[in-house]
Amino acid sequence: MVAPGGEALGGVIGVARHMIQTEGFFSLYKGLVPSLISMAPSGAVFYGVYDILKMAFLYSPEGKKRVSMMKQQKQETNALDQLELGTVRTLLYGAIAGCCAEAATYPFEVVRRQLQMQVKATRMNVLATCLKIVDQGGVPALYAGL
């Protein structure tokens, strides 16, 4: 790896050493705050969307038909069997929920990357960085690269 000045740093350990020497130990944690802030909404959106899709299927005519067929084939079906979607539908709904979660929390990733790219001399906090991004490119700038 090469530093902005052009000197070779010698891999991950060399980069970490260079960052600590030039910007201090806490430079290793640039972007941590937006990453932590985005974790709760990401999980909430993922599981919320997944549950909506799952319930929509289970209450659809196809889902009700599937549950009734399960009851006919087996003498006894428990609640978990009745909530099972099958492999393909589980993967599809998980992918859709993951895309929704990523789209909802992507602005946090943009802010995190901007924080990581800042040098010590011009470092700003999370809120100032976010406002700068919006000021320069509007709200769509928070979704650049999505």
C-alpha cells in the first residue's frame, strides 16, 4: 500500500502504523459513529420488510393453500412448520429485505467513508460531515454510489 505522499507502507500493519504515527491512535476508528448508528435501523428495516413479505405470503391464497396441504399431508403441524416459506422464497425475501435495509442506511455509509478520507488538519465531526455532503450535492449526494 502507498501513502498519499507516495511512500510504501508495507501492508495492513504498515498502514496502521502510518496512521497512528501521522494522525494518532483514534484515526483507526474514523467512521465508527455512523457505522454504529446505522446498525439499529438496518436490522429494523431488514426484519420489518422480511416479516411483511412473509406475512403477505402466508395470508395470500397460495400461502393458505400451502398450509392446508401441509395439514392434509401430516397429522399434526406445529406453528414453525406453518410459517416455513421454503428455500427459494426465504432467499428471495431475504434478498429484498437486505436491499431495503442497505438503501435505508446507505447515507450512513457515505458519511463514514467521508470521515475516513478526512485528514487530521481538516477533520470534521459526523454532523458537520453530513451537512457538508448535503450542502455540496443535496440529499441525493447521500446516495451517491448506491
